[in-house]
Amino acid sequence: MQSCPDPSLTDSSLTDRSVARVVLASFIGTTIEWYDFFLYGTAAALVFNRLFFPTYDPVAGQMAAFATYAVGFFARPVGGVVFGHYGDKLGRKSMLVTTLMLMGLATFLIGLLPTYDQIGMAAPALLVLLRFVQGFGVGGEWGGAVLMAVEHGHRGRRGLYASLVQAGVPAGLLLATAVFNLFSLLPEEAFFRWGWRLPFLLGIGLLAVGLFIRLKVLESPLFTRLQDQRSAVRVPIWEVLRRYPGNVLLAMGARFAENGCFYIFTVFVLTYATSHLEMSKASVLNGVLVASAVQLFVIPAFGLWSDTVGRRPVYLGGALALALFAFPFFWLVDTGSSLLAGVAILIGLVIHSAMYAPQAAFFSELFGTEVRYSGASIGYQLASPLAGGLAPLIATALLQTSGGRPWPVSVYLLVLTAITLLAVWLAAETHRLHLGDSVAEADQTEVRRK
């Protein structure tokens, strides 16, 4: 039996099957884009310091590699603003195709880059430029992908539909880690000479697949209705900041613990475990692989749960669990056991899933249709450089100042968690709201804890 469509949708042809096609297309496209983005993170943790910063000492070279990694995060808000603007004016679908092309081409070109030994300082400069393009593209991708699922979907399942798109992130991480892990089995000399390039060059094939899928998806029915009514606003970003400044700040705050812990558990841990504990790259990468695979199932489960009990309870539960796990995470990794380190990464990413799963629907429901792409993207992406982008860099610096002891990194996670707990606590509950053009005009105090 089909669920009742959101009353804000006027297209009666929207069936569960058509919605499923849209969700599947968004999931696959998101997987491909995040494969590109995460591939860089894995290479930054394990390869780029030697190839692009060989004149630095190991710690400085690692921090330089993580600094280039952070560039992508600082580009994400720019992409969110630009693609959010045009996504609210021209449509969600065209922006998704454009962002996918940017990501795929940038990733392919990274695989062709000469190294420092070949062209000197021009090599890291080009690396930074291509990383910026990656970040610019992914900054616009997230909003469009989740809105296609949310705006096609039914009110009682928005959390589930949006979380299925969110599951494209661990799928991308799983794919990137698996591919990189495969090529890292090459002899070290061959891997550093040419093997590291192959995962990036494969991005061009994934780009072709993603474009084929996304070009077949229909435009969001809510946006189509908005166009028919000629209700689009002239400058969406201005409308967001004028009408919903509080919601933007709350969305940013909600991101801090989720985004920061994710990159501690998946990127920084690679450097920490291999450089400081002398664990093998393969064992840590395998831990990330298993945890990412589990996330594919627990993210939709938490998303479905948020449709029942609300976005805030699930989100707050995840943040509280992170606070409790901030120190035990490193206690487990510090044993030097591949099994216990894998358990630590697994628990960490399950906790992350409780925050990440309801996030897409939650942020989308905070803004009206006419500015939803801009609003959700800005709230989501403005926090990215401050939380996820700087997390590996800050964690590396804290580790260095503490003499290799990880407790300051745990304290750092607690600070991020405190910000998120406050933001989510102050936010309105949104899971029962209609997604009409005026959804965000509802009395937020009335729906706050329903």
C-alpha cells in the first residue's frame, strides 16, 4: 500500500516506484562524487606528503598535505552559494549534472599531475587548484541531491529517502578506500611512482556512469510548481539571510560534531595509526572499509527512525554518544591491535550515522521551496571548512604539541559536540511539517517538540 504523498505535491503521478528511481539516481550520483572527494583525503593521509612536499620534515609535510585537503572544504561554501543560487532559479537537476562534471574532471586531472620532483612548486600549486575545484563541485552537489529525494518524496518517509542519499557518502568512502587499498598492495616503489594515480584516473569512467544516470532523472515537482507559479525569488541567498538567519546558524552548529568526528575517524586515524603506532596501512584501511559498509545499512535505519520519533531526538542521541566515545576511541586505537582499531572506527561511524542520517531532511525542512537549495546548502557547507576541513589539521597539530598523546584530540571532539548539542537543542522539530512553499514560515515554537 502506497503512503500518502506530501500535500505540497500536486503531481499525482508520483508513485513509490518513481520516487525510488529518483532516490536511487541521487544515491549513485552522490556515491560517485564522494568517491572523488574522499579519494583525495586518503591520498593526503598516505601519499601526498612524499610526492608534493618532499622537502618538508615528515610532520610538516603531513600538515601541508592536510592543508591542501582543507582547501576543498573552504571551497564548499562558495559552491554552495553559487549552485544554491542557480538551483533555486534554474532547477535542481541541471546543477547536479554540472557539479558531477566538475568533480569527475578535477579528479581525473589530479591523476595526471606531475609531482614536486618533476616541476617543483608548480606541482602543489596545481594540486591546490584542482582540490578547490573538487570542493566547489561537492559544495553544490549535496543540496541538489538531497532535495531531489526530499521534494519527490512523501511526508512520512522524508527522513528515510534523504538518508538513502546520505548513504552515498559512506558508499563513496567505501569505494575510494577499497580502490586505494587495492593499488596500495603494489610494491612501494611502483605505488609511489604510478600506482597512486590509477584510482584518480578511474574517476573519468565513473563520471560517464553518473552523467548517464542523472540525465534521466525528472526535475523536482515542487520546483516545477514554483516555476509554473512564477514564484522564484531574484536573489535566493539574500532571502535566506533575511528570512532565515537563525536556521542557517543552527544548521551550521549541528554540523560541527558530525562533520568533525567523521574526518577524525576516517582520515586523521590513518595518519595516527600508521605514523605514530606503526600499524600497517592495509589494516587501518580495512577498518574504514568495514565501518563504511556497515554505515550503508545503519544510516537508512536512523533516517527511518527520525520519521517516527523526530529529527532532534535521533540527532541529539548521536551527539551524546560521541561525547561518551571521544576518549575510548583512542584508547582502543592505542592498543595497536588491528581488530580493536577496527572496532573503534566502526563504533565511531555508527555514532556518526545517528547524526548524519536525519541531517538532510532536517536541514531541508528548515527552509521554504523558493530558497531551499540555497538555505540547506549554505547551512551545511559553511560549517564544512570549520569542522571537517580543519579537523585533520587541528588534530595533527594537537598531537604534535602533546608529544604524540591523543587526549587533546578527544577534548577537541568534546568541544565540537558541545556546539552541536546546543544547536540541535535550540532547533525546531520539523519531521511533521509539510514541504509547501511556506513550510519554514510555520510557527516554529509550536512544532518545536511535537
